[in-house]
Amino acid sequence: MNHLLFLPNLGTGEIIIIAFAILLIFGGKKIPELMKGIGKGVKNFKDGVKGLEDDINLRDTDNTIDKK
């Protein structure tokens, strides 16, 4: 299972070509903004998941206290 999703045999040459294509499409000034947006999105997602986990753990502790 050494496949990267839909890119099974992705080598260094292919990565360079993909990076160059992205640079041509978005330009050098837009890429940092895109990465910043992606970073914020990932952070918000992680915060949301952690919040859900905290809620679930809080409900579990409330239920065990109520049963005693």
C-alpha cells in the first residue's frame, strides 16, 4: 500500500512538473496567500474536531456521574 491516493508512482520529476505548473497558474505572489488560507482551514478543522472530542468526553463523564 505504497500509493499516494490516486498518484501511484509519483517521482521527483513529476513533483517538479506539478510544482512548476502550479507556479505558472497561480503566480509567485498568490501561492503564499493560498498556503495561508489552507493552513487556516486545517487549523479550524482541527479545532472543530477537538471541540467535538471534548464535548463527547464531557458527556461521557456526565453520564458516568449520573449513573453513580
